[in-house]
Amino acid sequence: MMPTDRYTKMYPVSWEQLHQDAKALTWKIMNQGTWKGIIAVTRGGLVPAAIVARELEIRLVDTVCVVSYSWQSQGDISVLKAVEGDGQDWIIIDDLVDTGKTAGVIRQMLPKAHFATVYAKPQGKPLVDTFVTEVSQDTWVLFPWDSELRLAEPIAQRQAATKQNPSSKE
């Protein structure tokens, strides 16, 4: 099931892949500055920020709390918690830059910070300084905290169910 009609592809990310990609992000930003700390964009940036903080041995981690997504769509931006300053010598970490709406708001708040995301889509990519993996704009990135493992029905059972109820989709 795709979250909206905007998305025609799904890119599932496992915990292991996210960990590897967050470490790859660390390698990319490690020598780009002398960092005071990390600002995680909640909620998606919390896990990547923890990994980057560990790898860079940074203990000062703050959050900027911004809401723009519900499961079904991207809505208006609400800043629930900001941080002081202009971001000088800080790294902003988020999981994904999509349309750039959230990134644009954060960029205005912290114009001197280094903005790094694990994944980037074409519309949002110009707003970040560093990212690891680009995905197409019509791809829904399914993060491990938004999914769970469950038993999959054998193909034969799914096919039989479809034959019994031709209007249902696999």
C-alpha cells in the first residue's frame, strides 16, 4: 500500500542498511568542519543522529522538532521546538529530505549549520549539504521504525484467495 498517489515506488530500508548508510554519512561529513554538536530533526533524524554522534564521538546532541508528515500526506509545517543560534559549527541530521519544505524552514532557522541527510529526493536535494543516497521523487522510503516483520502468506494461498475474490488485489 502506497501512502498517497504521489508515490509509485517503495524503498524499504532495514535497520542494518540504515546503520550502514548513517555511518557512510559520517565518513562524508567527518572532515568538513570542527563540530560543536548535532541537531537531530525529530523524529526521523533521531536514529541517524545517534549513529553519527557515536561515530564522531560527539556528546552534545539537541533536537529541532518539526512536524510536516502524517502517514497519508505532507501537510503544513509546525515547529514544535527550535534551537538557539544560527547553527555555526553544528550538524543538522535528518533521515530524508523530500520536497524540501521542512528543510527550508530549518535552513531559515539555522542558516550556518551543515545540513546532512541519509536519503535525498531531487526536489529537496539542493537544500542539504551532504547526503548518502538519492531516491526518485515518486518513491516512498519505508524506514524500519515505520514497518514490522510479519508472516507472509504463501503465494499459493494468496493466489487462491484472489481467484475466490477477483476484485481483491494482491
